[in-house]
Amino acid sequence: MKKKSNSRRMTYDVRRTPIVRPLWIEVDLRALRANYRKICKFVGSKVKIIATIKQSAYGHGLIPVAKCLSKAGVSFFGVGSVEEACQLRKAGFKQRIVVLTAVLNKFCDYFIKYEITPTVVDLAFARKLSSLAAKKKKKISIHVKIDTGMGRLGKDVNDAHKFILSLSKLKNLRLEGLYTHFPVADTNFRFTNDQIKSFNEFIKNLEKEGVVFKYHHCANSVGIMNYPHSHFNMIRPGLILYGIESSTKAKLEVKPALSLKSRVIFIKRIKKGSGVSYGSAYVAKKPTYIATIAAGYADGYPWAVSNNGKAGVIIGDKMYKVAGRVCMDHTMIDLGNKKITPGQEVILLGSRGDLQITANDLALWAKTIPYEVVSRFSLKIPRMYKGI
């Protein structure tokens, strides 16, 4: 018999580890609730809302955001994976949960076990799901996605008719939702209007053959604002839910819910001609103070804002420029002749008084999109919730 070792195994409990590194995210749940109510008022009571909380609620935090929206009256959640759906179920959420992506056949049983609504784009998947549901004596609601121009998931609208007729014959599946997706709603109005028209005609042709879906949805945030005729009876808000407005005709005056903050951890005065950060790409034109803050690209702060010339942060009541390349854990700021004490709060995304840095600002500086900005903030960054 093998003797048990008397050596004590070292353990590491992250819950007892103090938060030393000064970097955190603040999420204003009051703003989130207010945004949701504005969307509800804008579309009217006859339109159902799938609150899109995929990828940890666009970086805001899956469970806290779901709790907030649940209290606000949300009845449908849209997630980006089975894992997120299971997290919600295990946390006790009873709302309908729609997984807004395709899933491999071998994971069908999760939809039955956790009462999750799948997106169906494949007949083999649908048949297996129906078969498993039959064994459990259940009927599973599904949402079917068709492609009207996105070129990503779903049967092409011109070929989807036969596919859906086949789905309608599977006795243990309930055809609840039919949807599609906009690729250029913010830039190509003609194309998007053609999509809406095509989708609407497809719905009517199905209904002539007695195939009726309870819900029809295609409007994302831009669709909600720019194309009222795309609302049908269900919408899928994402960005505007979190207070990030993209290019829209109408303005909802939503408020950003997320702020990214750090602190100055070191200050030094450098001479004219001194280089800052990797590659010495930033050279001081005169003697200046340089502040180092505890945030870098490993945290999700965009490396692409390096040496941008416009990218900045808020310290006190003033904007200061990013100096040199963003590092893995640090970013340097040119303070000019301003003397600042280490420990001073720094706003990388957020507002103070009349000064504001939005996700759209960061996206513009980094030549990316606001979706990427907020969803890339590391989940290791502590999140603090206001207005619970």
C-alpha cells in the first residue's frame, strides 16, 4: 500500500489575494437600466427584446448585467455560447436564453438539459436535437437563422425554403423564431433595405404554406435606430444597451455604462530629446514629466493607440496624450509641466465633468470598432458595480 504523503500542498486562494495593481472597471447599472427602458419606449410594447449579453455582456460582466436586466424586466437573453447559457442557468436565471451561434451536433443534449434555445442552421443538428427531445418527451423551441447578405451563418434566403419545410416536420421541435443579420446597416441603406424586404417576403411565403414563426428578428442596434420597419416583433440590441451609439439617424441619448480606470504609479522628468517606451518612437520636444500608469495591451487597452497623436487619458480636469508605445502592463502619459502625485486616478475610458473618452473615441484612435474595444478588456480586471 502506498503511504500517504505528509507534505502539505501549497494552495493559492485568489479570493484572499488583495487587489494591489491599480486597474479596475466601473459599470454603472443605473445607466444600463435607463438604456434598456429607452429602447423599450422607442420600439413600443408590441416588440419583444432579446438583450444581447454575449461575450460577458460586451465585457461588462455576464452575471451582474443579467441580474440588472432581469430586474428591469428582460424576458429573453441572447448569448454567444452554450457555456454562457449554462452559466446563466446555474446562476438561477429563468429567462429564455437564445444561443446566437451554431453549435456542433455532439453538444445537442445541453439545449435539452438546461432548456436553452438553439440557433438552427443545419438539418442534421435539428434531427439529432429532435430525436434527443423525443427520448426525454420534450419539445424544444428553436430559432432558425437564414442568410440575407451577411455571408456567415444560415442557409441562403433563396435556398432556405425547403430547409425550413423540413424543420417543420420534426415533431419535437417548435419553430419559434426566424432571424437574419445586417452586415452594413450603418453604411449601405439600399443593401439593408433589400435585406429587410427579402426577409419579409420570405416570411409571407412561408405563412402561405402554413409555416408560422412566433417571432421574427433582424434589427441590431443600428437597425433599431435607422430602420424602424426592421423591428418586426423582436429586436436584438447590443451596443446601445451599453450606452454606445454608432452612426445612426435617430439619437436615443443612451449613457455609457462602462469606465476603465487606473492610477499613476510613477513619474519622472525627462530631458529634451529623450525617448519614451519601446523603439523610442516618442521623443520629447522639450523637458517634460512622464507618468506611467498601470494599464497595457494585455489588459485590452489598444496597442494601436501608440503614438497616435490624439489618443489620451483624463487626469484631474485635463486630457493628456499617450506618449510612445503602449506596453504589455504599462502606458506612458506626457504631462508637460504639470506635476502630479503618484496615486492620482486616470480615466482611460469614461468621463469626468465635461471631459469624456468614449468607446467610439478609443475605436477611432485605434482604427478599430467599439465592439472590439469593450469586449477585449481582460476578464481579470476587477469590475465594480454601481447602482445595484
